[in-house]
Amino acid sequence: MAVQIDVLLIGQGLAGSLLAWELLQRQLRIVVVDVGAENASQVAAGLINPVTGQRLVKQVDLETLLPAAMHVYRQLGMQFGQSFYVQMPMLKILRTEKELEIAERRLSQPDYRDYLLGLAPAPAELDAAYGVLQQGKTGYLRTEALLSQLRDFLLNKHCYRRNTLQYGEINLEPSLRWHDIYPRHIVFCEGYQAVTNPWFKYLPFQLAKGEILGCESRQDIPKHILNYGHWLISLESRRFKTGATFDTNQLDNLPTQAAKTALLASLRAVCPQQQPLDVYQHRAGIRPATLDKQPFIGTHPRHSRLHIFNGFGAKGSLAIPWYAARFVDYLQQHAGLPPACNIRRYDKSHFPA
């Protein structure tokens, strides 16, 4: 029997899941198709850090993105009776005079006041020659728990199909169809697998593999996030996560000994007392990062009912909720897309004529 719906979503990572939630909030009929395997969103730490990098730069559009993200994560928390976003202060470890100078300069700038709280001596367990910078409005999303809840929610609403989608099964003419489903729109939220999508592989993705360790310590772990080039997130009962590596060459989902060694060495340099550790988990995923670091959102240049919502890289937890709302506005023809994320920016340079 033919099933008429508004939107068929391909992929149930963080992008597909939060977009599905936004569509359902607006009473649209959807189906989400996902292979059901582990994806990069499940591996990711879900870190939200407003000020990043060696130069301590505030995320673009932060004052827009952060309240939107907090609103959606609160809404989801109320829906499922559990907290998905964990607010946790961050300590940026300062190890050179240059890093201290940059921190002092940022602290003097009024527009950083909400996010950088001050300098402090390093706690005894940390090796930070120039102290630490206290960062605020930081935390992490419990991504795996959230995706699992949303999958069950979609299943209960009969709008989730566990299936490996073959592109050849999508009929564009005479009407858009996949199996028994006739959607008004198809949105691809496939993460790194978009590089094989026949309609959207022309877009300049810059994929990067990241590896993360789950560790257990014999000492208590302070309840904060450490930022030292890599990061450490304190979990329950002496457990923590640390990551993530960044590899643009070896693009697979296989954990490597080289990454494990590098992450543990990096951790030992700042937490020399954390010895020995039990590594109980080692995972790898591929981030769907993009050439210009902006998401890929919008409509195929030739097929007006095929769309993409992808390319959030490591910033997904912060950025996706706001962009999901803008994209649904766009699908409902209430508004255009922000030019910086609209894939039409690559029509001239990348779309085959």
C-alpha cells in the first residue's frame, strides 16, 4: 500500500535525528531510514565549547546557536524524562607564555566575558606551567543516549525503518518514491557516506577520522572538562573520555594503536599522576567536515525535491538545532536559507555543468 508522507530522511545520526524531531514538532509526516549501525554521532563526545582553538576564538553566531541548542536539549529532556545535556565547566590548560598572553587578551574583551571566567593556578594534579583559563557555558551532549531514545520514539510512531538504502531504489519520475513510500521531499543526512551519494558527492567534503578512548582511573576525576589540545570529559565513578584524534588520510572506522598511544601520551603530559589507566573503550568515527567549515544544507541544483542536511563536522551538538529549524522553515517555504550554509554556493565551482 502506498504511504504518502512529507519528508523521507536518510540517516539517523545527530543531524537526521534532530531534524526529524523538528519536523515532528511541526506536525509533518516523516519516515527515517537508517542502517542501524554505529555512526560518527554515537562515537562523538558531543562537546559544546563556545571558545576554541589555540587563539581562543569565539564560535561564529554563538549568541544565536547556543540558546537554540539549549532550548532543544531541554525540550528533549522533558519529553524523555532524562537529562541529555550535561553542563560542566572547562579548564583550558596554559602551557606556554604565548597561550597565557592570548588568554589575558581575550579576558579583556567584553564580548568574551560570558564565556571566559578568569585565570587560576593549576590544581595539584595538573601540569600547567602558566595556570588554567576557566571557561564557562561549556558541557557535553549525551549523544548515544539521545539517539537511542529518539530511535525508540520514531519506532513507536511507526516512522523509522531499519534498512540499507540503495540509491538505485529511489525513483524520481513520474513521482518521488522509495519502496512503498511517496514523499514530497527526500533529505539526505548521511554523514561521511554522502561522498558516495550520486546527487551530492560533488560537494567538497573534507572528511576526518577521530578516535576516542573511554578510561577508568584509580584516582578520583575532578568534575570538569580539561582542554589541552585534546580534551578529557569526566564521567561517573572515576571514568572519563578523552580524545579526539584528527586524521584526514586513514578514513575508516577502525581504532588504531597509534591513536591510542598518542591520546594517552597527551594525557600523561598534563595529568602525570593518572597512572596506570584502564582503557575500557576505544572507538573511531569519521567526521563529515567540509572545505569551508560551513554545513552543507539545501536543494540539489537540478532536482528540486532532493535535499541535503549534513557537514557539521565537530560542531554538530552546538549548530544542528538552530540549522534544523531554519531548514524546516525553508522546506515549508517560510524563509530562504542562510547563504553561508546553502549548497548553492558551490554551483559554479563544483557542480558538473
